Amino acid sequence: MNLPFAIQFDGVARSDAVEDFARSRVDYLERHFTDLTGCRVTISRESRHGQTGGFFSARVAMTLPGRELIVSHAHEHDAYIALRDAFDAINRRLEDSQQIRRGRVKQHATVVHRESDDTGGE
């Protein structure tokens, strides 16, 4: 993996398994999208107001030339599911972005509205 990659754990114990999972997903994206310039992943445990426990939140930020795509997903019980969903969403956004750049997105015809002639002539 040549892509600069950073992972941060906020309120969650660092896990080699979660980090390896994230790296494998970044490797996949790097093979399919050659214009990526960086990736930052954040896994956090967030609490709900007044309740014990909480949920896992995964944030993936992919840097491309001139822009950054950011996706966040949360899951109540499992950091892997939050991370998987975030990477699935960023993959879809990268695919959409690639299709737009290649001009493969269907363009809708422009609708021209004409004013009617209300002169009353026959």
C-alpha cells in the first residue's frame, strides 16, 4: 500500500484486527481508484445522553486531487459493521465520482419553457 493511511481510535481500545480490516479495504480502493492521495479513518465510541453504553462510529475521509470525500456510519453494537458500511459508502461515492469524470453519467435534456402568445389573435 503506497497510499498515505492513518487510523485513529477515539474512546475505543486500539485493535490490530480492526486496523487490518481497514487497511485491507483501503488496499482494495487503492487498486480500483488510482487517483487517491490519502486516507484517514477514525473509529470512535459515542455515548447517548443519559444512557449507558453507546454506539460505534466510523469515519472515512478519502483525499483526491482537489477534493476530499468524507463518509460516517454508526452501529449500535459492532465497530466492524460501522467500518464496513462506511467503506461501502465511500466506495459508491468514488465510483459515482469516477463515472462523472469520465462523462458516463446520463445527462438529462434541458427543458425550454416558452411563453404563450396571449394576443388573442386567430
